[in-house]
Amino acid sequence: MHLLMQNAVQNYNFLSVLPNLFLTFAAVMKKYLSNFGLMCVASGLCCFAAHKVLSFTGNALLFVGLSLVIIGTVLYVIGIKITDKPES
């Protein structure tokens, strides 16, 4: 009985599986990249509106909003290019 149970558990090395997990995650998330870009742009616009409505005196919220809009625009364009690329 002991000989049968000896091979029941296989040796599992997480580092050898990690690249496969990353590639699978990247393939799944590639179609959501443009949606994430749109969310960043919307968040940046909300930062601009919050700065105006709440009358903040500093520029930090404006810089955060500007950064979100620029990053969101870049992510949206990259996401559109990735999803519209013809498969060869």
C-alpha cells in the first residue's frame, strides 16, 4: 500500500509554471486594455471636475487628472491596435 501512495503527489515547481500563467493572463486581459484606458480617462475627467467643484487650491489633483487622461489615452490606442491586428 505504501508503494502505491508514494507517487500520488507530484513535485510542483511554481517558478516553472509562472511564465505560462503570465502569458495566459496577458492573453485574457489584452481585450480589456481599451476599456481600462477609457476608465482612466473618465477618472481623470472626474479629477478635473472635483478640482473645480470642490475648489481645491493646489495643483496636485490637476496633475493626477492630467496623468490619468494621458495614460488612459495611450492605453486605449494600444488596446485598439492590439485587438484590430489581423492574425497571421
